[in-house]
Amino acid sequence: MSFQFDNQIEIHTDRLLLRSFTKSDIPDMLKNWIADPEVQSGYGEPPFTTTDEVFSLLDAWKQQYRWAIILKFSNENIGHISFCRMYEDIQTAEIEYCIGKEFWGKGIVTEALDVFIKHTFQCTSICKLEAYHRLENPGSGRVLQKSGLSPAINVQRFSHLLKAPEGDICYSITREQFNS
């Protein structure tokens, strides 16, 4: 088992497809989430409002572990899920996700996160997953808890910077916790 995660692999659920991004995703991304300041600020990113900006972003994302969240029934890109940080020396990865407001409260992120966690622990040597959310985004905390993550004191992102997670709530799950 490798630490590396093949971001060309497709992961399916009943309603969703997680897959690599393509240029054809750009119109849906602009319509559903990436241009929305409220959605983007929820995970600390600026809105991207033009096709050129999103195209450049997708080019940068080629070297990262990011998957588009696609609704199967419409083949529509409604968000993304990713490893935003990876710490190979301690076999830990940090998860980040977002979807458009129209899709909030429908269990979509929980469904994507559940299959993402399962695939990670079954197909890689990653032993711990971490995430955090901003205090003003309690819905994200509910998603993390539904997917089996537990509150944690800190995550590696903050530990490496030697700082406390001010205004952020941290979560984690280990392979052992997932398998129990």
C-alpha cells in the first residue's frame, strides 16, 4: 500500500461520482460554488469569477490531490473534496471540501466524505486523517462528526506553525478508529 493516492481514480456512491477535474467542469464550478464568496470563505479561499481564473486554478490543482464532486443524475460539478495537506513522514493527511449552497443540508458532503475516508484507509498507507472548520461554520463540524471524525486538540497544519487553532475546531480519525 502506498502513501500516494491516485487522483485519476473514480470513486462512486449511489448519488455521486468523485473524479479528477476536467476543463468541462468550469461552467458548473462557476455556477455552483467557486464564484460564491460565502462558499469560498467557508474554507478560506477567495472566489474565482472568470473562466480564465478557474482554468488557471485547475492547472495548479493537477499537482494536488483534489476530486470533483459530481451529481450522477445531472453530471453536474457541485464541489470538491481534497487532501489540502499531506504529511508523509507521519502518514497523515488533512481533508478539505466544499459544495455549492444549493446542495447544503442534503447529506451530499457526508456521502462524499464517507466514501473518501473509506477509500483512503483501504487503498493507501495513510494512517490518520485530519480536518478543521471555522467556528462560524458549525454545519461542517456536523459533517465531520457524522463521518466518524472526533474533536481533536490540534491538527498538523497548526502544530507545524507552532500555533493554536484560534477560531477553528479540529477533528481527526485514525485507521484503527475507522476499522473498529
